[in-house]
Amino acid sequence: MVKRLTLRLQSIWLRHQEEMLMAGVGTTAKTGERCPESGIWQSMDSPSTTAPIAKGNVMPPHNNKAVTWKLTQLA
């Protein structure tokens, strides 16, 4: 029973990892570029912020500056 549970958890974890890679988590985009994927984006400045941005929208500035954004979660 423990072995089956372990195998099931490994399967779920691997599927999750594949989905994250295929979906583009970790993708970056700069202020002024079109958003390549809908989701939660984090600014790579300090202090940073997160924002929900939809695919096709223009990536915004943060604190009135051009920044690089990193996709942290899919919508």
C-alpha cells in the first residue's frame, strides 16, 4: 500500500512539473512588450510586486520604471 501511494504521489508530482514547464512558468517579459501568457506576474525589481496580467496585454511599468516581469503562476 505504501509503495502504491508513493508511486501515485510521484506520478502527480511529475505531471505537475511537466505542466509548469510546458505552460511557461518562469517566462519573462519586459515593460512595453505583449504579455505572452495569462497569469500572475512578479516584477524583478525591489521592492517587487505581483499582478494578474492577461495574454496580449501590454506589460506595465512598476514604480514608474520599465521592469522585467516573471510569470510565477498560470491563470
